[in-house]
Amino acid sequence: MTQIKVCGLTRPGDVDLCLQLGVQRLGFVLAPSPRQITLVQLDSLLRRGPFFWSAVLVDPSPQLVEELLARECPCLQFHGAEQADLLESYRGKARIVKALRISHPEHLAVELPADEYLLDGARPGHGQPFEWAWVRNRRPARPFFLAGGLTPENVAEAIACVAPLGVDVSSGVEEAPGHKSAARLRSFVRNVLATRGAGAD
């Protein structure tokens, strides 16, 4: 069963809609981005829960990570140049996800101490997919979510081609950076559910 993660959430109403639609994971960006939120904003959004959430980070300071762990962050998602020893140091404290920027098949052969990988395009946040067919012959050594250019229009094809643990969408369901389109989000969830042989509400 393919899980759904919606990333780059900034508004309470979008969080509420994700929960209404049964989205399994919600992602909040705590790194420089048009979708970046502050810890104060994060605290406000977390009050819409409970739910499973990921903190999206790029080479974060130890202080920021400690602030997140103090909030019982269930999942740390690293998108920078974080080295294996840093990833290993946080294992057991939260679920560790390492994002891989895929622009060549060899990038799928990486071995890092993470619980999961996130397979993304070469320019995360820009809605650009990589060549999904590469995964058929070189599946990563860890469970993985697929990101990068996913939309309501192509997510069923992506799932059929890649068979990921889950799919991660951000810009593909937006009307503006950090502002999700209710219609596109509903369509995305409906199309993922259709790949399970089920229908969306």
C-alpha cells in the first residue's frame, strides 16, 4: 500500500485537509525555502494533530535538531551534505530519512545509515522528476519514498513504474509556494488510492 506524504505545509487549513484525506505523513520545511516555517509556526501547526510529521532539514545546526527532538519529532529528513556519522548519531532518536538527488543511475547505489531514502530530482523543490525507469534495475538498499515532479496527473504512472514505499508531493499540488490547492490535493490522494484498488472520498 503506497503511503502519501505532503510536504512544504505552511497553513492550518492545508494541514486539516491532509488529515481529512487520510494523508499518512506531513512535512514541514525548517530550511531556507519559499516554504520555510519557523519553530513558532511549527508549534502552531502541530496543534492541529496528532499526526506523523517530518522535519525537512538542510545541513541543520545541532541546536535546531535538538529543538525538534524536544518536540518529539518522529522523523528527521536530511537534504544537505550530511555525512554518515551525523546521520548515525541521530538514529534511534527519530526516524532518519536521507534525501538523494538523482541525476544519474549511479546515485541510486548510495549506502548511508538511514531508515529510509527519499529519491528526489536533481533540484529539489523545483518539480523536476528524474528518470523513474532507472529504479527498475537499481533499487536502493533501503525502503524509499519517491519525490520530484509528482503531480495528480503522473502519480499513478510513477507508482506503477517505481513501486515506492510512498510518494512525496509538494509543488505539484500548490497554487503558490506553501499554499496547497484543495482541488489538486484531493485529486492527488484520489489517484494514489486508485492504485490500491480503492476509491477516494
